[in-house]
Amino acid sequence: MKKLIFDALFNLIHKPMNKILSLFVIFLYTYFGYSQNIEYTEYKLENGLSVIIHQDNSAPVIATEVMYHVGSRDEIEGKSGFSHFFEHMCASSSANTPNIEKRKWKQIIASKGGVANASTWKDRTNYFNFFPSNNLELALWLQSERMLHAIIDQDQVDTQNEVVKEEKRDRIDNSPYAKFLYREIDKYMFTNHPYGQSVIGSFEDLDSATLEEFQEFYKKWYNPNNAVLVIAGDLDTEKTKEMVQSYFGDIKNNNDKPAKPNIIQDPITETIKVTEYDANVEIPAKILSYITPRNNNKDSYVLNYIAQILTGGKSSRLYKKMVDEDKIALAVQAGGRYDQAYGTFTIFALPLGETSLETLAEEIDKGIKQLQNELISEREFEKINNQIETAFVQKNTGILGITSSLASYHLLYDDTSLINDEIEIYRSITREDIMEVANKYLNPNQRLDMDYVKKQ
């Protein structure tokens, strides 16, 4: 979201005055937004494309997102990085615009007062755009072109190969703590599950791939039956359905929806102790990471409570003890990432002064042990409830947040209605649940214990 807002403001600075109003509306509506019960229409086209439409005419903006059910977990050994590579391959132009520079789509989008972006993760690749609402048809055309007319030739492969390499150098190889932030550390925990594979992939795999292999990947995964299209904002639902049929209805599938094998990761039963080296860090870090349940398991919601109790703000337990009182840490942060097959719960801490990384781990374990042995107070529980509910409301504030949530709940959670019902899962959580989940997942013999230090 921050990246999207930055792009909008950057465009605003470089736009003539007749574009400023539309961008300003986009910025305000994205950032401040609203929260309410989200009504939506959900259906499928004959080709299997799932479609979700949310009509809200309170502001003159629209957003579209197409999420494809393909990510790094779907890549075979020796062919890593294909999903992320296609995020770049399919984000700039199509065969219907072949004789213009690759950034033409961005120019078109900016000239209409819009913004666009894409991302890749373990289970999905998504493309979204955001426009003043009189550009709905343009937004749908852009999304359909990606599904139907992506350019996959040797020139495009060579160009995007260099773009991906530069991104890896910039965001991972030359950025402090990037291997942690981009979950490159998952290889230590997911030893027999594809979640251990790098999302961005390796240079060697991309260099050795043939044009035919890239074309086959596109044919396998970029099909209507493997995607969901979400349209939200200032629109007329019935007219939007007609547009969707016009732009997507005739797109054929190249194959049946690919099956995803149910691979079981062996549980961690002994502490995995490793050291990761990074030439870009000046301050070492202690990282403790645990395998946790998938995204729609109630325990993953309880773990969000635990993260908030431990490090959710300056009054949280670990922050108050380690940063404010004992002054042994510059920072401490806990959080979960819950994907379609498994999740991870990770605690990250930076030492202050001469504090050892082991001292940080000992203090973190004291905080976890307290949760495992004592119920939190009613007062603290009420505070955490309020914080969690505020965060939930903020997640589904504004058209972009709603669009993203509808796509994710449908494709990755198998339950679109969670956009309205998820809050009830949080409200069902008890203090006893917090103690039980802390005991179930957050034990030293169930984790990766990593020292993240400067490479000498």
C-alpha cells in the first residue's frame, strides 16, 4: 500500500493540472477510505474465471485485481523464479501493443490518472490497477490483455531477465536484512515442502531456462480457470458484468486447472540452529521462527493476538521489557505470515550495545513462557481486542483494501464471505486460547534459531 501511495504522489508531481484532481481523489480515498459490511456479487464465467464485483458509488474511483493461483510453491526444481519472472513479463505490454516501448502500459495508466502494480508470493501472483471510475473499461482491457495476449518472445525474456536480476541485487543482495524480509530463510524450515523455495529465484535457473519452458509455464497457469477477477468501486454491477463478458468471456483455457499436490512438511522437533551472513548489516539480529497453521485455521488468528501482546506497540510486553526497561534491544518485533498450506510466526530482535544475541533469545523465551503459564489479564485482553479490531477495519478500508481482501479470501482461503465474517473469528478468541496456542507452537524445540550477522 505504501508503494502504491508513493507512486500516486510521484505521478501527481509530474502531472499537468487537469490530472491532479483525479489523483488527489485516489490518494485520499485509498488512504482514508471507509469501513462497512461489504456487499458483493460473485459468479463464474463459462471458461471458469471467478468474478467478484463490489459496487460502491460513494467516490469516483474503481479498482480491479486479477489474482492467479500460481506462486513459487508451484515451481519445479531447477526452474525457480518463474512465477516472479512472469509478474514482470505480464505487467508492461501485450501483443496488441507490440511496436511501442515496454513501459507503454505505465504511460497509458498514468495519463488516465491511474496507478498499477503487481506482486508474487508462494501461492499467488496478482495484478491490480486503480483509476478514476470513467476508466473502468480501460482497466478491464489491461487485465484481459495480460491473460490473452502476453508477449513471450526471446526479446521480452532477455529484457525481463535483466530487470529481475537488477531487482534481486537491489532488494535482496544489497539491502540489509533482506533475506529475512523476503523469507529467504524459509529454506531452513520447509525442508520437504516447496515453501522453502525462493520467491525471486536464482540467476542460474533463469539463465538456463528456454523460451519454450517460459511459454509452457504461461500456458499452464495463466488461464481463466486458474484466476479470480475482482472489480470494486464506482460502477454499475449489471453493466460491469456485460464488460466482463465482453473482455473475458471468449478467452479459452489451454488446459484443465492444474492440480496442487498436498505436500506435508515434517514438523520441527529439534531446534534448527543456523547463522546467516549478510554483508549489508551493521547490527546483528536474532531471529526465532516457527511453523504454524495455514491462513484459515483459527490458531493463526490467535497467533495474531500473541504477536500483539508481545510486540504490538510501546506498551507491549517485550518492547516494554527489552527496549524501555532493560535497554538490551534496539527493537523487537513479532508477526505471522499465514499462507495457503502453512504459516510462520517470527520474532526479530536487534541488540543494544554489547548485548549478546543469546541474551535476546533468553528474554524472548521468558515472555513466551509467561504466556504459556499465565492467563493474560482481562484488562490487557480488552486492549488487545480493541487493537485487533482496529487493524481488521483498517485492512478493509478503501477500495484497494477491499479488492485485495476479496481476491485473497476467494482464491487462498476458499471463502469470500470472510471479508465480513472474519471479525467474528477474532471475537470468538478467549484468553485460554492464547495460552493453549502459545504452548502448542512456540517452544524452543519447534523453531529455527538464527543469528543474522555481518559477513566479514
